[in-house]
Amino acid sequence: MRLLEDYPMARLREAVEKALLIHAHSRGAVLQYLVPHFSWRNTTFLLDGCKHLRLVKVDKPDLSAYRNPLVQGGAR
């Protein structure tokens, strides 16, 4: 009921129906369908005014540690 303070009935009804389809009954689950989702697909990280960052070098990650996680003391 408190979600009606911030969202119109039509949007809330749609969000509740979507949440019930996945058997989610909490306020947080319903809220996931109400909060707008931001698409990162068409975004760009602009470096204007950050010329100092062009000097930054990042080493490639060493992925060998993930090859055998159980051997090196991981969960057994």
C-alpha cells in the first residue's frame, strides 16, 4: 500500500503481477519492476579534461589463480 504514495495504480498493478509470476511477494521484489532500468549500452566514458589518465597503464589480470580454486585452499 505504501508504494501507492509514489507510484500510480496502473504501474503498481503491473509490477505486482510481474512479481507474482516469479513467486516474489516482497515489497523489494515489486519495487524492482517499478524503478526505471538504466541501459549502459549506449553510454560513453568521456576523458575530456582528464589528460593525466592517458599515462595510466593497467596490467592484464593474472587469471591463473582461477584455474584450480579448490587446490589453493578454497571451499572443499
